[in-house]
Amino acid sequence: MGLLVDLGPLITSFFMLLAIGFSGYETLKSYVFTTMVFAGVVIALYYPYYFIQIGTFKLTSLIIPLIQIIMFGMGTSMSLDDFAEIFKSPKGVFIGVSAQLGIMPIMGFLLAKLSGFPPEIAAGIVLIGCSPSGVASNVMAYLAKANLALSITITSIATLMAPFVTPLLMKFLAGEFIEIDVLNMMWSIVKMVIIPIGAGLLFNKLLGKNIQWFSKLMPIISMVGIGLIIVIITAAGRDSLLEIGGILMLLVLVHNLFGYFLGYWYARLMKLTEKDARTIAIEVGMQNGGLASGIANSLGKIATMGLAPAVFGPLMNITGSILASYWYKKPPKSGDIKG
């Protein structure tokens, strides 16, 4: 009807009311966060000037500190005991990490080549593929009744490897799209990942048992942080997103779904149990979009290279929730448990 430009408040209200409605049903609660993110994205698309700059302060400057807070929260939820799974199930850990570092980067490169996008936007698709999984994958593994210990271990190892592996993969796979300074990217990821997680681990060791409320508060802070990052990136890259948004969403969705599919069947091919294969499918398909956004921002390319991570985040939460709900209702058969 030609009224799309005036529908911002109505569409925003729709998503917010939908989130309120979802919160009243146990089976739909996992969609509340994603629905609220969509509401934020709509606001950013219609009123981007509120999320680009306040006075002389550019809001993109908040992205890296927010990533550091999220990583600190991840560290507080971890302990050295989480890495015991390496010794209990080394095969599952090796297969999970190798699948994540192999399947998603290659898929990202192929999709970037096919996209025909400007180089920096195409590089963003490779970037999301070269990033490790995040806390969201652990949540979905829990909801799917998969192997949560294995999920946490794969996420932890892949995240700690990210400062060294992600820049090398980007140099190899995205070097034809943009110039990659490997050492500079390594240091940026160390500041965003290793230092905050190390501080979180130390905090958990020294004070974790004495402040239980903090462990309940950090996931909420992390979700708000991720939502704010997505909104800021959407506002910064609004014009590009409106131009190529539909195609980008399709490519990102294909990337995400192929991650689940190939991760699952790679694990089954390697004779892992059904439960572990489901875990690895989730770990491979769900990437740390927040970290990818932080890397894009550290390179000064948040409005272009940061678009794919911003789109990937909400989409993977929707598909991950659907997959987790499906597997929750369909537990592994007794004959499949041993693989």
C-alpha cells in the first residue's frame, strides 16, 4: 500500500507484544530474546540516528567493551573442571572442534564467492564462519537434552583457539576480499576473548561460590549486550542492509542450516553417538556473532563486514530453538545411544 515507511512503530509494537505473549508459554520462552532483538532491529532501521552517535560519542565504540563483558560472563560460568571432558571424551571433542574449524569457514568462503556482494560485506560471511561457537550453543544443547558437558568443552576450546585460528583462516579464506593483518587481528581477539575469560575464570575461582546472584545476573547482561550490539550494527549498516538484506538473510540462513546438517552427519560418519552428534550439529551451526562483530569493529568495518554477523545472530537463535525443541521431543533411540 506504499505505507511501509510509516509502519515503524506498528511493526515494533508487534514484535514486542509477540515477545510478551511468548513469555507466557514454557515452550515459546526461548523465542522471547530473539523476538525482542527483531523489535530492536526494526527501531534501528527506522530511526538509525538514535543508535549511531550521541553528541560526539560514536556508539560503535561500545561494541568491544560489550564483547569483553560478555566474554567475562562466559568466564565466570566456566571452571577448569569443564575441560575434564577432553580426557573423558577426547574423540568427541576433537571431532567437534575440527568440524567447527572446517565446515563453517569453508561454507562461508563458498557462499561469499557466490554472493556477488562488495568485498567487505562478502568478507563478513567468511568471518562468521571462522568464528567459534558461543554461549547460545550451550543453551540450545541444554534445551535439546544433548551432551551439555561436551558442548561447553567444544565452545571453550574453540573460543580459546580463536585468537590464533580465526586470523589465519581469515587470511587464507578472506584475503582475496580484504587485506588481513594477522598479528593485529590476533591481538584484538586476545583483548576481546582471552583476557576477559581469564578474568572471569579467576573471579569464579575466588568469589563465585559467595555471590550466586551474580551468576544469574550475567546471562541477562550478556543478552542485553548482544541485543545492543546487533541494534548498533544494524543502524550503522542500514543503507547496505536495505539494499542487500534479503539476499544476505538467505545466504546466512543457508550457512546456518548447512552447519547443523553437515556437523551432524560428520559426527555420525565418525561413529559418534546420536546424542553427541546432535551436540556437534548445534556447536557447528551456531557461531559467536558477537565476537565476529567485535572483530569487524576492530578493523573499522562494522557497517559492512559486521552485517553478516548481525543477521546471523537472530536467525541462528530461531533455527536453534526450533531444532532444540524438535530433538527435545524426539530423544535418541536406545539403539542409537552407543552410536
